[in-house]
Amino acid sequence: MGKDSPKLDLEQELHEHFAFDIDSGQEPLRIDKFLMSRIENATRNKIQKAAKEGSIRVNDKIVKSSYKVKKDDKIRILFTHPPYENLLTPEKIDLDIEYEDDSIIIVNKRSGMVVHPGHGNYSGTLINALLYHFENLPNNSSNRPGLVHRIDKDTSGLLVVAKTEKSMTLLAKQFFKKSVEREYYALVWGDVKDNEGVINAPIGRNPKNRLQMIVYEDMEGGKEAITNYKVIERFGYVTLVSCRLQTGRTHQIRVHMKYIGHTLFNDERYGGNKILKGTVYTKYKQFVDNCLRLLPRQALHAKTLGFIHPKTKEKLSFNSEIPDDITSVIDKWRLYSKHKNL
């Protein structure tokens, strides 16, 4: 056996970290390239190292990183340690608590904070912080303490966290029944044509890039997703909109706004981190680049959150200020649009 040949210690217990079933439309592709497009924060070096260690299996056989993935393959990645996201450790991280009682916590999450541990983000998450600040949080069905819903890493804003089993159950029912009020503010590319509208388009994972979601033409590939939007302010080449969610799909606002031609400003994953509307002048490019530097993430903030309190049955509504990084860019676009129209 050569020094680069896969090795396997049959005495050690193995834990599955990832699994992929390849569909019938898959063209032959090196497995290291395939996995890079499917696993967040995975590098080619990490994948090739895993292959050398015998951690990558296709149809229950160890393969090298040069193996060509083909239709109907079953890929599994196995390591001797359990997934790090299952190892939850309390961490002393400051939290912005908007409200707290014996049943619930309302957190105003800053952008850049991941909600729960996952591949490439095993510490510094909201859950790590919650475990430090609060004892005996109930686990949800995914073994994530206190979590009833989530927002993306680079989205800022309000989250409700359950402190008791009863609160978790009753809040989860409200999310399931779509009775929770959730309003987001988003800065999007382009001049949105209608002052308000409804986007009703199923959302599912992009089979060509598992890190993205896309709109499907029918429910076969996606799940029901409904977003109500309303224009707050127009700046010519970008627009500030309010989005109210009827459903809560992964990346819903980001995908829906792109679907109607208005990708979120500086949403790198969906192509909003480059100039999509405007002029060809150098000064305009410099202005946009400056805005992108001021706001190094998608311009999306979970502004309001409303629901029935699980214990008191009172209707509660919380509102959070738009963070400085978004407001500074809005102010710049407001000034630019006034100057442009002179």
C-alpha cells in the first residue's frame, strides 16, 4: 500500500458527518470538486486530506479525491469523532437581550453571529452564548437548546428563544401555523416597480450548488414560500423594502427578491456584491465600492417580531433599530439619489 493510499482503522467507531445521494442528472465530476460545492467552508486541502485518511466512501467503498462522482452514487463522509456541532459548549459571549421572563428570551442578534453550531462554525454561536447565560434550556427536535427559529449568520435582528418545554411547544405551533409576525427591512438592487406585492413561489435547495436555495416552478422540488413586500423608500438604483414572511424557508427573502429581479445589496451568495444597476462611470463604481465596504454583508435586518406569549396568552410585539452598518449605507444612497436627480 503506497503512502498516499487511504487508511482505515476498523477498530475505531466511525461517525457520519455528511451524506449525499447523487441524482440521475449528475455529470461525472471529481469528488473533491463536488464536495467543495456542497459543504460550506470546505477547502480542497481539507477534502483531499479526508480522502487520504480513508474518510470518504462511495457506495460503501473508500475512494481517492480523484474519484469521479456519477449518477446514483451514495457518498458518505465518516470520521472517528462525532460532528462538532453535537458538542455544545457554553461560551462567555455578550448578548443583546431585548426582553426576558420565565418563559421566553428575545435576542437582538448581531450580524456575523451564527445561530447554531454547524460545519465550519463550531464555536461563537448564539447557542454557545445562550448555554453560558441560561441554564436548563429545552432541546428542540434537532437537539438545539432553546431554538424555535433561526436567521442567517449575516442577517441581524430579533429571535425568540424558549426557556421551557411548554414555551417551545406553543411557540413552535405558532410558527407552524404561520401566525407569527415577522418583518424584515432589506436594501435591494434596482427600482422596485410596484409599491407593494406578494411573492408566492416554492423554494428548495439548488441541486447544482447546495449552499444556495432557488425558486422551483412547482412543489415537486420546493416547499411553499410566501413573502409580502412593501417599498419604504426609493433611491433610484436601490430600494429599501419591508418584507413580511408568511412562511419561513431558508434564505426566503434573499431568494424571493432575487427571483423578482431585486437581489439584496451585497448578498455575496446570490450575486448582490457587484454592481447590478446604475451607471458605468468610475465615480459611481467608487461610490458603490465604498458602500459595500461599509456594509460587508447582505443588507437584511429582522426588524419586528410578534406572537402570542406562551404563558400569559398576551399578544407581544418587539421592534429593533436598524443597525449602523445598514443605516450608514441607506444615508449614503439617499444623498446620492438627491444629488443624481439635480
